Amino acid sequence: MKAITLVLIILILGMPAVFAVDFDQEISDDDKATFDNILEPVMKIYNFVKYTATVLAVVFLLFAGVTFIMSGNDQAKREQAKMMATYIIIGLIVIWVAPLIVGYLVG
């Protein structure tokens, strides 16, 4: 109950600050440069994670393929290999398409 009261107080006290912000104001070149400087290391980390995840996904996709080939008549292993490959591909799509979606929504 105390946490809810605290959140409500913060929201009520913070509302005038939100309404005082002018969202139609143009962004200056200095602000853009500052934002780019802040964003640069974040993008380096994101690209590192993206490419590392892609390499790992290729390794696990090869493992899923070998598992599928070596499964013989065992339907459980075949289904497990198919599901593994499906999840890997979905994960790769999410990793590679996420910046495009964010760029589309923001820009």
C-alpha cells in the first residue's frame, strides 16, 4: 500500500514537468551531436551482441541439422531438431529486424 501511494505521489508531482516540455521544439545540432556521442558505444555493444548471436545461431543451426539427420526413425528427436531450428530462425529474425522496426517507429 505504501508503494502505491509513493508511485501516485511521484506521478502527481511529475505531471507539471511533463506538461512543461515543448515537444514541437526543433533539436539543435549540438544536441544531435551529443546524442550521437552517447549512442555510439551503445551501438557498438549492440552490433557485437548481434554478430556474436548470429555466429552462435549458425553453430546451433548446424547442430540441429546434424541432430535431424542422425535421428533416424526417432520422431521425438526429429521434432526436437525442427523446433530448435525454428526457434533459432525466429531469434535471428528478431535480432536483425528489431533496429529496422525501432527506426521506422521513431523516424
